[in-house]
Amino acid sequence: MKQQDQFGSLYRPMDDAENRIIYGAREIASDFGDLLDRLEDSREKDLALTRLEEAVMWLTKHVVRHGAPAD
């Protein structure tokens, strides 16, 4: 069931395929974040971490809006 909030955003439960994509992406991002953690601190490292977080956010937003691809 879709629910709309006061800002017009739709909320709906996600199915198993959508959850697998999102949690799979988070796991991959976590592994990449672990690699970043091994590097010395730098602006470049901070930017890489920010972009990694952003990539997961946009992937999640896409899956929520458009669903999982057909197998």
C-alpha cells in the first residue's frame, strides 16, 4: 500500500528483490569504506567517502521509485 506524506513523497513496502539490491549495495559500499579507512586522512579520501555515501543514497532512491529490475 502506498502512502503519501505532506510533501508528496510516496512510501511503500519494498519487496525482497528490492531489499536484496539495496542491502547488497550497502554491503559493497561498506567493503569499499573499509578500504578507504586504511588510507591516511586526506581531502581526496573524504570526497571519496562522501561520493560513496551519495552513490548508495541515489541507488536506494532509484529502487524505491522504480523498483528492482526484472531478472
